[in-house]
Amino acid sequence: MPVRLSKELINRLPALLQQHQSAFQATGGLHGAAVSTKSGDLLRVREDIGRHNAVDKVIGSLFRDGATPLSDSILMVSSRASFELVQKAIVAGIPALASVGAPSTLAVHLAREFGLTLLGFVRDGRFNVYAGEVA
């Protein structure tokens, strides 16, 4: 499941997500989740008050459209990366998860065990790699 991602794409992801978060722009209080290809084409964005719900919505909508597994994609979330979000990405066949916040220790262990690329603190033109590789 490993995927190599460019630093340029990773640094573009937060802005790409935020551009498509109309409810967040209006309220400042919603989480967002986006799935894009590793070349940067946005596949889907969803928002919700709960970060888990936003991820369920974005993956679920792609599943309903028959687009899974998403083996050539990356999941970007506007929150921290918990064990459960890593688990959802793995089940959906998404090989990489990027978050604007920190990953939990359990999320890092699970990502390493299943070969998921896990990135945290993706913001302000920088990021940390907790599992996997970046080109």
C-alpha cells in the first residue's frame, strides 16, 4: 500500500481542502476531509461538525460511486489523525493520510504496521512524516 508523494502536493493540500469548505468559511466550526489523487486532482470534499463524520462522508460518497479502493489517493483532514481515521483510510484502500494536526501514538503504530503513509502538522509549508515516504 505504500505511495510516494511530492512535497509540493502535500504543501498544497490544506489550501485545497479549505477552498472547498464553504460551511467552515461561513462558521469557522466544521471539520473537513478531502480525497485527492496523488497528482493533486480533488476527488471529493465533505464537512461535518465531527471529524470522524467528515471522513465517513467523503469515503462513503466515493464508495457509493464505486470508486473504492482508492489506491492512488491521499486523504487530507482538517484535524488531528487518530487511530480511527487511520483505520478508515486503510479499510478504504487509501495509502496516505495527511492531517493539519498531530497523529496519536496508536495512529502512528497502525500506519507503520499496515504501510500507510502518515503525515502530521501539514500546514504553513511544512509537515512531519510519521510513517511511509515522501519524494
